[in-house]
Amino acid sequence: MQHRAQDTYPLSDFRQRTREHLDRLTEGRIETITQNGQAAMVVMSPETYDTMRAEIERAHLWDQAISRIDAGQRGAEARTAIEEIAAELDLEL
């Protein structure tokens, strides 16, 4: 999932060469489309979008965990956490 300065294209180019843009997008590239010289939209494949959303969610969860630790909050006891995970996976301990 890379974005480079050369991945910026005018809307007219996107319209004229849609197939070429789609080929790059399916390779995981992200493109910025400009209109009148200004960024107008960012285009990416659904897979790239899903990956990016998952990474953002993971980062958010880490941030929450670090904030809780900094605030002195404790999580679940290890035994309780293991029992809950085992129950979710239908495993016997």
C-alpha cells in the first residue's frame, strides 16, 4: 500500500485511461485524482481500503490500551481472559 507523488493524476487522465488506472489500483496502489490542480479524491481498490481500515482499527485499539495502562487501569485477570477465549472457541480447559 504505497502512495507516491507520481500516483497523482488529473481527472481527465483518469477518465481517458481508466483501464490503466484500474490495473495499478489492483496492484495495491493508491491514486490521488486532481481537478483544477487540487486534490479532489483518493482512489484505491476495495482490498486496499479494507486493509487500511483494519490497520486504523488496530492502531485505535492499541492507543486505547496504552491510554488505559497510562491511567493505571488493569485488564481482565489472565485466567478469566483465557476462559473467555476458550469458551468463544468452544475449547475445554
